Amino acid sequence: MTDFAPLTLVTPQEHPFAQFVRILGKGKRGARNLTREEAREAMGMLLDEKVEDTQLGAFLMLLRHK
């Protein structure tokens, strides 16, 4: 008889920048503009290089599309 450790699933924590991509990327009727505070925080993260490359690309394309 073999004893196995119980299976546990760990959900990775969302990256802090993901919220800004989600705000801009909700489609024509769901998307909204960033508030000044959100824009300041997003740009601060960009300048501090705390954003993944894929997030940066998505964010810039969403801004361009807007």
C-alpha cells in the first residue's frame, strides 16, 4: 500500500499591474478610462520596470486602441 500526499492546488497571485490591463480591456461597453490615481500608479510601475513584457505590450496596445 502506497501513501500519497494530498493533492493541493495553489493559485498564483495576480500581478499588481493586471488590474490596469483588465480595466482597459473589457471591450467597447465594459472598458473605462483610468482614473488619475490609476494612471499615476500604472506609469510608475512602467518606469520602475515592475511590469512583465507581455503586460506592457497589452497595456500599450489597449491605450492605442482607446
